[in-house]
Amino acid sequence: MKTFIMKRYICALAATLTLGMASATWAEVAVIVHPSTGFDSLSEDDVSRLFLGKSKSFPGGAQAVPVNQNEGSATREKFNEAVCKKNASQYKAYWSQLVFTGKGTPPKDAGDDAAVKALIAANPTMIGYVDSSAVDATVKVVYKIP
Amino acid sequence: MHRPCVTLGVTPQMKKISSIRNTHNLALAIALGMATPLVHADDIDFSGFLSVGGGMVDDENSLPYGGYDEEDFTLDDNLLGIQLSGNVAEKLTATVQLTARSENDYEVDAEWAYLSWQATESSKVRAGRLRTPFYMYSDFLDVGYAYAWITPPREVYYLPFNNVNGVDFYTTATLGIFDTSFQAYFGGFDDELDLNGDDIMESASTRNQMGIAGTIGKDWWTLRAAYHQADLSVDVTGIAVPVFGTLGGFADALTNLGFADNANKLLVDDDSVTFAEVGLNIDTGRFVAAAEYVEFDPEDALLSKNKRGYVMGGVRFGDWLIHLTGSQSRDEASHPEAGIPVSPQTAPLIGALQAVAASQVVERDVVTLGTRWDVTTGTAIKFQIDDVDDENQGDQQVYSVALQTVF
């Protein structure tokens, strides 16, 4: 019984901490790919070019499909500001210059940390980003935003 | 005992994923309903843009500008656009962009309708109705949300032909540390335009229209250059002129007097015209700047040689962008009188020809002060004041406002 209460307490504490970290701006964001990819790190420029549609392949030439978190996610905000150098509105304006000309399609919005991680873990062509607290062995971190 | 915690973590995502599916299905249903030939497409992208705007002028006795000629505020510069895009086969995409504008009584127009073939990972060939890449902002001219102003500077963005029916090739490449793009197209277009602002539409067409446009950039800056040529015809014969009644009558009179060359220069009939553009775009996040210069050369047509440009600079403060633009038109009159021997008898003729040519010249300075406020992601509200100083038509001030969204 004691262990039960204890575990529940830890569980709640963990949830609170996770929530707190997700909204805090100092949370680290990790750019992740499938563990089977043939490279271990990317530069900020590499990641930015993939997420702004300027490049469509990983180093080595394999097809790369970037996926976003949903609009409004703190992780997405931080990623866009730090890597793409654009706030939410600027990011939207940037893509609307390409969408309505047939020159590009923005990365799909794939959900939150867990949803993105699950997608990346199942797709060797995909690249995404999650709060680093969400990282586990199913994905490989190739770039970190402090 | 760990399970409740995990379940709590998973349920919200499941909901999110299913709501994405629902939106997708809704878009698909709308798209299918609107474009039945695409029934077999398994993935249709639906997107759109909206602009609701209005404005007023300071002095309705002076020249109209930017579509406004009343001192009372009118909210009638509205535009709705939707774009549907779907794969019809592997590497083959069909795209249609439909717009409805208040100025055309919301008549639905297909501004873009093309098939696109992804030839390689970085290049595509498109065929159908395309946007002519005249300017830096041509591609997304109707999508106000994509830029700072309510509409790009009118002195420079004045060409009546925005589209072309034809084929194009578009490719992007990384050269060293630079991002580049290149586009080439061939086609033609038929349209009606109001050449001299008298509300009488002249029919116009281009044939053998072709052009190239290239960009090079890195992170916060992009340079652009474009060059186009076309055989242009505009039926100007109905335009009223003193003494001869119409330009057509004037041209006939010139031919009868033995000045067939000059008659030809008075008309716009299969004339080889060219248009060149250079532009610069800067966006550092805090600062934005843009500049474009264009030249239209009508060769032997009545139209003037257009030399126009603008320079814009702006600063962002949080969700606000404040920008200042100076634009200029310095057209040069054509010389339909060239070659007529000067004598007391021909003086009135030469004078009349020069007057017609001069009527096509615009010499104007416009200073634009504007703000863009990003209310939410995807929606901006813009205010703009244009101070117009026209050499021939006087001064004007235009106040306008618009709400522009993308979805």
C-alpha cells in the first residue's frame, strides 16, 4: 500500500515537472531522427534548411521528411525561434510565400512530443524535434538546442 | 501501478491525431465536392487566403489612387482565394487556385491552374495557367499575409498581366553556401485592360511571351533579377483624341498622309516589348528591407518607357512591424512623331502625336507609411497611409486598412 501511494506520488511529481519543463523556455529541445540513419549529427544550418524547405535530403542523399509539432506547442516555438530564426507569425508568412505558388509545402503538424517521437521511431525518412526529456532509445538525437 | 500515469499521457495525443484526421477528411470532402475530376486523388491539400480591406482619399477632386476615389470610407477591397492541390499520379500534381474579388463582383477566377511534374527532387515542369514571375512578390501577390504592405507598391506593381498560359521550368540549387532558384517560362495571355483610366476596356494579348527569373540568397537576404519579352497587342484604336476622334482615326489619317511608320508607332500591334526587374529582399527578424527597380521598354509601341522603383525599410517590435516606403515612377514618352519632317504644315501633327505619347507618361512619387500587426498566427491587420505626389495630376493622400489571413 505504501509503495502504491509512493509510486502515485512520484508519478504525479514527474507529470508536474514535465509540464513545468515544457512551458519553461530553458527546456532543451532535441532534433531527432530514426536510429538507423547513417549520420550522428547535423549542423543548425542543415536542420534549418530542411525545415524551411531549402533542402530535401539528409547528408548522404537519403530523402528527408521534416515534421513539426502542432502550432502553439512551446517546443515548436522554441525550435522555430532558435533554428529557423522566425516567430510563429514570421514562420507562417514564410510558408505562405511558398504554399500559394506550388514551390513548397510546409512540414506536416504531427502533434506533441510523444506523437512526433512515435512517428520518428517508425520512419527512417523523418526528422522532428521534441523536448529532450522525451528522448529515449527509439530515436537518435542529431542536434540539441540548449 | 505505473499504468494510470502512462495512460493519462497517451490519451490526449490520440485525440489530437484523430482530430487531425477529421480536419483532413473535411478538407478532402470539400475538395472532392469542388473538383470532381480529382476523385481518385488520395491526398488533397486545401489552403486559402482572405483579405478584407477598405480606405478613403483625402481629396476626391484630385486623382484616384490605389482603387480609392471617395472621401468617405469604403470597405470594398475584398479578396478570397482557395487553393486545392492533389497528386493525380506519381510525381504529377494538379493545382488550382480560385479567387473571388470584390472589384470583379466576386466572380470566381482561376488565377492558377496547372499540372506540375516533379522532374527531379529539385526541379519541376508546370503546364497550364501560371503567375508570370514579373516581380519579387508576383508569386504571392494576392496573399497579403505574406508581406508587409496591404498591397505591394503600386508604382512598380502596375502591369496588368499577372498570369500567363503556358509552360515553365523551376529549379532550386545550392551553390556553395548560397541558395539559388531559376525559372523560365513560355506562353501567352489574352486580357482586357483599362489603358488610360477612362473605364473603357481595351482588349490586349501577348504572344511568344517568354522570360527568366533567378534568385540567389543566404539566410536573411535574397537578390532577384528577371527579364521578359513578348509580342504585345493592345487595341487602342477606340481611345478618344481631339480632332481625329479616335486613335484609330488618327492612325488612318497618318497613313493617308504617307506617314505609315508613324501610324504604326501610334498603335500597339504585335510590338516586341521587354520588361526587366532587379530586386533585393532583407529580413533579419528585427529589420526588414526591400527594393525593386523595373524597366518596361515598348520599342515601337505608343506606350511610354516605364522606369519605376521603390525602397522599403521596416522594424519589428514584437507583433508589430512599422515600415516606410518611397516609390517613384519616371516614365519617358515614346516618339511617335520621329521621322516626320518639321515644317509649319506638319507642326500640328507633330504636336498631336507628342501629346498622345505624353498622355502615357507617369511621373509620380509616393511615400507610404504602414504598420502590420500580427494579431494571431495566420492573421494580420494592416494600416497604411500613401502620400501621392503626381507631376501631372496633383497630390493625394490615401488611408487604407486591411485584415489579411491565410488558412
